[in-house]
Amino acid sequence: MTMEIGITTFAETIPVDGPPISHAVRLRQVIEEIELADQVGLDVYGVGEHHRPDFAASTPTVVLAAAAGRTEQIRLSSAVTILSSDDPVRVFQQFATLDAVSSGRAELLAGRGSFIESFPLFGYSLDDYDELFAEKLDLLLAIRDNERVTWSGTFRSPLVEQGIYPRPEQHPLPVWVGVGGNPRSIVRAGVRGLPVALAIIGGSPIRFSGLADLHRKSLKEAGFDPVKVPLAVHAHGYVSESEDQAVEEFYPAYAKAMTGLGAERGWGPMTRPQYDSMRSSQGSLVLGDPAQVAETILRWRDILGIERFMLHISVGTLPHEQVLRSIELLGTEVAPLVRAG
């Protein structure tokens, strides 16, 4: 299987200096990023769902549908859809519609959610965090695989021979599961024959090799061929013309973003020594010139057995021109090196 290279974003709006970027401006920037990613030959672009002032994309399918009309080849994915606090019927309909308008380029990356805002917003309890996702994932798959559905569960009204439309152009519509590091989530995906996207945003990628092996083991025990079910990685990073330029351009925005998240979650502030450790060969940042980034991706491929790599560039809100240049380098210089490796 050819290695796929892509981009993810949460449409971040908090720059290092100055006032926040408006949500409208940032979303238009994301459309430009997707258009460029398509032009330079990247394989996939993912937009994450969040419900916070510092992230502009609360409805990824709308953003992706807008990009569908300005692109031709690139696959359009969520990264992730918070399935636990949404209705699987509406989620399926939205992605089936996206699949139609993009001529069969839609993908759905479902997850439990790494932030909690969507749960009170849509009337769900965090006490049901895991149970909500498990039940709704099964309903989503039932809808994907059957035009008419009979189903009953705990958190939603039942369906009795209900037809659900439109149907997607792809058969089946690709559904992935996003996992941060929970073995139970890996097994849940594996026994359902679903591909997984591992979010590696801290620690050494070697630590995740056990999860990659567990995914393949779960697939095999459930009767699926692991060779036919891909594994992806989502990681923070940045590409520039030189290592020094990449390091210095990425650090201010990254440190601000991670320090802000740390204040919410009880972590200490991001320091330069910590950052330098994270960009080492054993760290979680994928950062440097095109040759260095390609080498890192290939090393992670060998460690984890991944078939797709997704780079999250604007962890903090980098200047738009820098993001576009990084996307250009990823597509024109990094991706060819990785595909030839």
C-alpha cells in the first residue's frame, strides 16, 4: 500500500501576537489550505470538530463541502467528528452528502472527543462518555451498511425499517476511528474492521507500537485482514526550508498553544528545553527541512506499520503564509521522498 500524506487542522484562531483572527477569516484560510494541498498532490485533508472560541470549525462537513468545489483529487475527512455528542443519522447524511458533492472523496474520522464542550452543548452527560461512543458507532455502521435500518439503544429513539438518505457514492463510506492511546478504543475499532488514526502528540512513537500491534491483532481475531485495514498517525509538526528556520518559526505559536491547553489541564507551561526534547529523534514533533521530515515519517512507518501520515501544522495560529509554504513543501518535496522510501 502506497504511503499517504495529509494535513489536519482545527482552524485555530489565537495568534502569538495581536488580536484573535476572526472565525470567518480563519475558515476562509482553511479553504485556501485545502485547495493548495490538492494542487501539490497531498492525499487527504482533515478538519477537526470543536466548540471553543479558539477553534473555528464546529461543523467540518460544511468546511469540507466548500472545499470540495475547489479541489479535484484530495480526500476530505473530519479529524475528528465527535460522534458521542452527535446524532449518527445526521452525521451519516452529512458525510453522504459530502461524498456526493466531492464525487466520492469523503471520509469520516469518528472519535469520543478530547475536549468536553460538546457534551453540555448538546445535552449529554460526561458520565456516559464511552458508552455514548460505542452505541453511536454501531448505529453509524448499521446506517452505512444498510439503506433501511431497524435499531434500538439507550441514548436515542429507535428506528424501525427507516430509510436513510442520501446514500454515498462510495460503498462503503470510509469510517475511521480516532484514538489517543486507549487500548479499549483500539480493540473496539479492530473487532469492527475499522481503520484507526493514532494521535501522537506527546512521548516517543515507540510507545505506540503496542497499540498498532493490538489493532492488527484485534482485526485478525475478528476475521479481518490487517493488510486491508490501514493505520494512520496524526502528529504535530512543521516543514520549512531549513531545520533552524522550522524550529524558530514553529516554536512561538506551538508554545503558546500548548501552554494555554496546559493551564486548562494542569500541565506546566511549554518551555524551550521541553520543545527541543520533543523535536529529537525520540520525540513526538515532526519538524525540520523536507529531508528531515521525510526521514521522520519513514522511521515512524517502520516502527508502527502505518499507511497514512497526517501533519497538524497550525497547532498555534501560525501566519497564514507560513502554513501555506509548509503545505507546499510537504506536497512537493516531502511526499515524493516518503513515497519513494
